[in-house]
Amino acid sequence: MLGDTAVAVNPGDDRYSRSCGSNLTAAAYGRDIPVIADEFVDPEFGTGAVKVTPAHDPNDYDMGMRHNLDQMVVIDPQARMTEAAGADFAGLDRYKARAKVVERFEELVCSKGCRLRILHSSASAARQSSSLGSQRNGFCE
């Protein structure tokens, strides 16, 4: 999430037609990112809006190339977060950064009485969901 540079929606998805071209503030780190329209997005999966992390995922890389998105390197060779991850995360071990992101979302989302559910469909989903599973199954309780 710390390397996200856009949120993508399918251009044929009427739910988001007015959002394309606008910016959102990513709550975990306070950076503005654009909402882009890309045919790759499956409007039937989850909310129909997906985060785009071009330096991390091959499909996101392709979207990043099509939309000229930055490729932020947020993890260094020693598995510590770089300055690009943001001041609150820079220097943290990747596992501590992951826990801090979950904690931040719990604070932001759960304080509003909502449930936090994390959906992920990348090739590394099994590894990530097992890690998140140890953190209350990705839900606020």
C-alpha cells in the first residue's frame, strides 16, 4: 500500500465515472493519488476499484506504463522501508511497517464504526492473507 500511485476503475463502470481524473488522499500515508480508468480492472471483483502499485505487481506495472504512473520503491535490499514509504514508515522493517499500516487502518476505519476487510488478488495473495490472518483476519473487531 505504501507504494500505491493510483486507484484504478473500469472505464465502463458507471459507479466511478465522475471520479476518474480526480485525486484521492491515501489515508495510510496522506499522499494524493489519481483515480484512473483502465480496462484491466474487473468491475465485478470487490468494490470494482483497485489500488495500483506499479513497482510491485506485473499487472500494476502494465497499468502504470499505460498511465505514466511513478514506480515507487518503498522497500530497500535490507527489507526496510525507504523514505518513499513516508516519514512514519521510513526505516521500519517490512513486518513492522505492515503491522503499522493495519494499525493505521484500524484507527481510521474502525473509529467510524466500520469493518475493515482486506481483499487481495495478486500472485502473493496466499502469503499475504496468511500474514493478515494473524492480525484478526483483516477485520476490525
